[in-house]
Amino acid sequence: MASTEEQRLLYLGTRDIQALALTPRVVCDALAEGFANHAAGRFNLPPKQSLVLGPGHFFQSLSVTGNEGGHAATKWVGLSPGNAARGLANVNGLIVLSDVETGVPLAVMDANLLTVARTAGMSALGARYLARADSKSIGFVGCGQQARGNLLALSDVLPGLEHAVTYSASSASAQGLARCATQLGMSARATLDSEEVLGCDVIVTSVSGGPALKPFLDASRVRPGAFVAAVDLGRSWRPETLDQFDLKVTDDRSQADDPANRSKLAFKGRFDADLAELVSNSGTGRQDARQKTLLLFPGFALGDLVIASLAYHSARNAGIGTWLPR
């Protein structure tokens, strides 16, 4: 007879995820451990599957399992460039978490907030090795949910940040992000000129895709010593300028080498390192204060497994979520 655990499934919706209050430090530390385990070969990570319907409009399935027990996860996510006009997020998805040993599904959870947290956590993890510890200013091109998540995560890992510059096609979004930075104790201002952002020590680009978007950022305008987290696949950067970066890093090099993923990235490679190499080999990060460093990544299923496992254990401990019969 099946146990009680095998007959029920934990559902975590948006409000449940918010109630967990997973801090940037906890997420970043969990990701660091996950990528260290990945470097040791403890995960099985097949390439993403993509179903493309049009420019910037597609579905993806990201799957991962541990090789030594624990959890397996898959994320089903849809991206639509027309969602802003519908009042919806551009990216929407669910994560299914299962037990590796039995194959029993354990939880289904809304992926939107978790994706923001894991993406920002990956930026922060990269910043530990690629940003200057004495960075004072942070700039944003694109000021939506990804930018807000990155603001929180990067201000945690780089506590010396004092000033923020925000730029967006929507002045209201830029002003809103500037207010968030002010609430964190920074001086902050919105700008109408994206060039001003390129003068910051840390730069985050999270520009939404779509057929009308033309790359407009020039990497040669980035100051020496700056760190860039391009969480928008680099779509806002002019591809021919990306060789201006002295050190180019992605989340996973084997994933970036996959033709389906490489076709989406502004930089076609080959990358100098990935996050697993950064956490396991101290010689792969920033080597001097004047290097321009770039973290450009499409998102990696390992990050989804890490954040989903963290959310599941946190929810079980706190009694958060809804149990559903199977």
C-alpha cells in the first residue's frame, strides 16, 4: 500500500513562494553548492527542449536529476513578447519536483518568482568571482522583475554599492526601480540615456525580446573593471562589440555550445568559463582590477532544481502550501 506521502502532492502558488521569503544570501549559497556538485559530476542535465512559435515566442522544457539520489525537476515555461500589453509577465511557468529514488512527484510550484530568484542568484554568484569587491555603482538597462531581483541579490553580495542608475523604455519602470534602490539606502536616479548606465561598476541588462528589438549597447563604452550580468541573453548588446570583454562567462559551457541555445545568445562563444568552473577553480575568475567581465547566460536547469528543492524544504518546515490528492 502506498504511503500517505505518495498519495498527496504539495502545491506552492505565488503567495506561498512570497511567504517563504527566501533571502538572496540563502539562494546564492544554495546555488554555489549546486554548481560545486555539478563540477563533481553529480547531476544529469540534458539539453533544453524548445518549441518555437515565432520571434521571442516559444515554450521550453528544462530537466535535471541528481545522480546520487535527492530530487529531480522539470520546468515548463512559456515566453510571449506580447504579454506586457496583456498585463501578463513575459515568462510564465511551473516546476515539478520529484523524488529520484521512487520517481514519485513531490510538489508542483509556480515558477515565475522562483525563476526571478534563481536568475538573480546566479548573477550574484557570478559577481562573487567576476565583480570588483569595491564596486560602488550599479546600473540597469531594463527595469522589470528581473532587474528588481538582481538589485536585491547584487546589493547583498556587493555591500559597498552606493549609487544606482536605471534606464528603461518605460520611464515609470525606471523610476520605480530607482525608488527600490533608494529604499536599500542607495542614492538613485532614472535616466533617459542608456549610455549613462554603461559608466557604472556593475551593469545588469534584462531587456525583453521581440521582433522590433535592435541591439543598442556598445561594450566598448563599458569602463575598465566593470562587471556585466546580461540576463537577457545579451540581446540588448551589439554582438560585434562583445569581444571587448576580457573575460566572458556563462552558466554552463556545454549548454551554451548546444546549437539551439547558441543561436539565441548574442555571443556565440566560446566562453572562457562557466559557473561550475568559477566555484571549483579559483583561477577562472577575475584576475585584475581593470578586466571587463561578462556573465551572459540563458538559464540552466540546475538552478531550477536548486531553487525548487530549497522552496520545497522551506515550505515543509514552515507548513506553507496546499496539499493536493493524487
